[in-house]
Amino acid sequence: MSRHFLPRNANSNSNNDISHAERKKADHWFLGAIGLALIPTNIVESIWADIMDLYTPEDVNATEFNDYLVQTYVDSDTSLYGIDIWKVYDAVINDLPRTNNHVGGYNSRLESNFPKHPHMSELQLFIVPRSQDTLISFE
């Protein structure tokens, strides 16, 4: 990903002239952005401020990305999406699903065993036993 945010030589289409240290710094910066979802809510803003200060590449696109991330996700007072909406720290700590893929899997199984427009009696025969299984698993 660092190739998108590191300046290129004007005479070249490759990033071969970028030092290993610059590439590593940009990688830390981008991975830091991804990692924000995995840390406690109360430190997200301070950690991102530190990451921006230490690792942001010298590129206008990187600065625009930082601004976007802060305005949309990180700033607890003004962001479009609050930190609690997108962080998965608690889910990881409590061994809970981080996505809703399990819901898609359930729906897929339902569709494979069930007609598209069932009669009410068919629906009841299918749903009631499964709801009992669910109740038992929660107890």
C-alpha cells in the first residue's frame, strides 16, 4: 500500500528510488490506520495522533488520507462514525464475531433447505424446531 503514498521520481513509474526506511515508515503508518479497530476506544485518538506524527509519508495524498480518517472515524467529537461503531476490540477480547458473516451463513443454509415462498405451515415446521435449538444453546 505504501506505493500509493510515497513520492515517485518524475522520470520513473516505479518506486525503486524510494529508500527502505521510507517504505517501512509508510507501511507502519498504513498498518497503524488498519490497527485502530483493534485497540481500546479510549486510546484511539492519541494513538492515531502519534502514528500521524511519526509515520505519515511526505505526500499530499497521505495528508488528505489522514484528514479523511480523522473527520470520518477518529475524532470523537465531530467524526461521522463514532469509534464504538467500527472498533472490534471488545469483540476480539470477548471472542465474539467481528463481522456478520455468521448471519450470511445462516441465511445461506436457510435458503438451501427452504423454498422461496413457503406456505405458513411449511414455515412453522421449519422454524419452530430451530428456535427450540437456539433457546437450548443459550441456556
